[in-house]
Amino acid sequence: MFATLAAAMLVALAPQRQSDTTFAVPAGASLSVNNFGGGITVHGWAENRVKVHGETGRRGRVEVSIVGSTVVIKTGSREGAPSVIDLDITVPQSMALNLSGTYADITVDGVQGAISAETVNGEVDVRGGKGIVTLHSIQGSVTLADASGRIEVNSVNEAIELTNVSGEIKVETTNGEVTLTGIQSSSVDAGTINGDVLYEGTVTDGGSYSFGSHNGDITVSIPERANVTITAATANGDIDSSFPLPMQPGPAGKHRKTFKIGSGSARMELESFQGDIEMRRPQEMRDRMEDRKRKHNEHDNDFDNDNDNDNDHDADSDTSFSFDLSSVSAYATRYAAAYAPKYAAQYAAQYAPRYARQYARLYSKHYKDSFRFNTH
Amino acid sequence: MKNDQWTNRLSEYIDGELDSSERAGLEAHLATCGQCFATLADLREVVARAKSLEDREPTKDLWAGIRAGLTQGSEPRRHAPGVSSRRFTFSVPQLMAASIALVFLSGGGAWLALRSSQSPEQRFGETTPRPRVGQLVTWTGHTDAAIADLQTALTQNEKRLDTATVRIVRENLAIIDRAISDARVALQKDPGNAYLNLHLANTMRRKVELLRRVNDMAAARS
């Protein structure tokens, strides 16, 4: 049946601005998606069918084909520069995914198969995944939750966050924080150059854990009954623990120390060149993270940035508004900072396709050689 | 020097011949006894130097005489001929060499030679592991050349990437370069610092990884 489909199926979702198609797939089929710009959203469901919904605009097109046992979805443009297309795809929960884009945000929810997701400019946000899960972005944060297996997550210029993930874990970014919470693993390797690294999870007997940063702090939780040998090293920071640690003999200096807890069977390396190294108890770590999350939310809701946790989106009507209203420039700056991201996204989505097309036509003749398509 | 119950056990400790309770006891003692700690360091240096010596046949067989001098029933273990009982630990330069050699192995030459379409299973974990104590790889000294290879490849490949991405990549390469520079300056002041050596090697590995990733990405868009 699938072979028949493979030969016959080629669905082009156009020229409508949005289209849907749904078709059955056999067990073991995989999905491959390539979308230059826009979004790739994949949901899992309990049916053996794939549903593809595309917001294509007028010029965009979505091609769905089946090659072997793989459902292949590609996007394109019927004329000119690549189109911005949002894909919303629903797949069987166990389907393996291979998703890629250039200016694409990738979101996956409820899929329990292997997942490979790679974008250049965009965020990757995955909930679920089993087996080999590899997530990459150059300019965009990467978050992964509720996954298990062999996990490899990379970003370059943004943060990485893993929550409730188990298995063999490798995480690396260059310019961003790494936050790992609720981890169950005997093998974790996480590092960044610019940014803090935070680990809250298991420390399994015989396990291997390595956390490194150049310009950030390393904070790890050490469970009460862990058996681990910890080597902590920093060139310009401090090493601190909120509980007593039996130091191991050796040529330890101020900046490199080895501690053995219990039998010491697991190995943990903590290294930061400029930052501090902190070892905390799990509950202490969770409290700290809750506190950080609460402060973060307060900051997000404190649009007038006056630290009053006013939770208002209309700062100028707040009687506790504290900054100097006589300073028009300061007011403008704060207001812009609070609202710009929200309205920029909204207006960009609304007007970009129209004006991009209009201006592209206008200027392409003059700037043909230097024109770059650059939208998100 | 005052001997205590542990002084004569230091050699066994180095050779890993103490049982776990003895080892724990000695380690606890070392934490409080500066003399034993210093002696242990001396012994380790002797062991390290001994490893660098070439094996030579003795001018005559001394074993008969030695055996005669031993007390009955306590004959030491002998190893089969040709089997060395030396245990190897690695010096800081060796560790650095091991680390950087691994960087090279995953670096420019490897990228150029091995890049091909690979399955996720093959690609998973292809990143070079973080350098760790105990890895033994001969230092080749080609890391800079590997990075140069990859940078040359990037210069050619980056035409396939948009200008914003190229800018981000270059900014992040600059971040890594600053980290490498920090580590090198610190190493000049403290050349024997094992942590700094490993940190430098690891940071260089990060640069290779980033270059390789971006090259892969650009090549995939050709």
C-alpha cells in the first residue's frame, strides 16, 4: 500500500493561502520536512495518519510526497524569493522526525520517536522524543523537555534548556546559558563559553558528568547520598559548597580542588575560567530556581521596570509608578523596551509580506546584486 | 624524618595495591600529614622518571641472590618476562597533547576527508569528547593547521549563508578566540597548570566544532 502511495502521491498545497491534506501512513514511517522560512510545528496524535496544514500566502507552495517509507514535505515559492510558510503537521506519536529550516522556528509536541531538528535562525522547542534526539540552532534558543535517549543539543548564540530529560546527554552552546533540570542520566556533558551552566539531576554511581564554561558560573546539585569524585577548577573564580566536602589529597591549589563523596564512583568535572563553581543540595537548587523563575516572571510583568511587581501592561495608569515622568526620553525608552518586542512581532507579521513584496520590486532593479532576503 | 605507619605504604598506594579500606585510611592520613604528602610527591616523580628510562638487561642475573635474601614464604609476585608492571600516569604536557590531538582528529583534515551524508546514528556523538585525564594520544601539533583548514573552508562556504548568519558565526568565533587568548595568557604565567592546559585544549576543540558545524550547514545548502 505504501509503495503505491509512494508512486502516486504528490500533493501541492497551493495556490490557496492555506491548505490541508490528511493521509494514512504505515507503522514505521518517518517524516522529513524542509521549510526555508516560517514555522514548523509538529504534534503527535494516536492515529496512523499524517495531517499537513500549511499557511502559504499567495506565492508559497507546499509539496508533500512519499519516498520509500518517508513522508517528505518541502516548501517553496512559485516566484521570486522564498516564501514564509507556516506548517502545522500532526503525525503518529511514534513517528521519527527530521526537521530542518533556515529562518524557521521549530516546535514539536507529543512525539515519542527519534527527532532531528536543525534551523539556522530560529528557536527549537521540543517536548517529547525517544531514541536519538538531536536539536541544533545557530541563532535561536533550544529547549527540550520530557525526552529520553541519546540527546545532543547545540546552539551557538542562544541559551539551551533541558527539563525532565533522561539518557546520555551532550549540550553545547557558545554564547548562552545552559540550564539542565530534572535530569536523570549517568552521562552528561554540558558546556558554554559565555554563560552560566546549571545542573539539577541525578548523580548515578559510576556515572560521568562534565560541566564547563569560560565566562560563567557553574552550579550543580549534589544529591545527599551521591557517590562521586568531584574535580572543580577555576582560574579566576571561587569554589563554594553549601555543605561540607571531604577534600582529596593532591596538588590542590586555590583554584583546583578534588572532593570525594561516598565511594566516589561517579566522576564529575566542574570547570570555569572566569566564573564561580557552586555545589548545592537539590532542594536548595530547586528553591533557587523557583526564586529565579519568580523574579524572571516579575520582571516580565513589570513593564514600567520600576520593580513594583505591578503586573500591569499599562504603566502610566499605575499610581505606584515611580520613575520621573518629567524625563520624557527616559519614559519613552522604558516604554519602548517594554512594548517593542510584542508590537514589532505583531506588526511585522501583519505587514511584512505586503511591504516586503512591494519594496522588493521597487529596489530589486537597483540593488540586484546586493539584495538579500532576510525575514523571519 | 619521622616515619609513621603509612610511610612504608606509599609505594603500594602509588601502585594501587592497597585495598579500599587501607586506601581510604592512607588518604585520610595524607590530608593531615605534610611529610607523607611530600614523600608521596617525591615517589611519584621517581616513578615518572623511571618510566622514561629504557629497559636494559642486567649485567648478570641477580635474581638468585635476591631470592636467597628473602624470608621464606613471602616470595614476591613476578611478572612474565617482557611484561612491564609499570603503571602509567600522564604529565600535564601529555594531557594537553592528548586533548589537542583529539581536536585535530576531529578537525579540518577529518572534516574534509570524512564529510559525507551520515545517518543520525552515525552522526550522534561525532563531536569530540571533552578532554579528560587519562587519554593517551600522541600530540601532533597540527591543531592550528586544522583550524586554518576549516577557516579556509568556511570562507568559501559562507557565501551560501546569509549575511546575518555569517555575522553571528564570526562574532561567536571571536568569543571563542578571546577565551583561547585568556587561557594562553594564563598558561604563560602558570605553564604547569593542568586545568589551564585542559581548558585551552577544550576551548580549541569548541572552535573546531563550531567551524565544522557551520561548514556542514553551509555545504548542506549548496
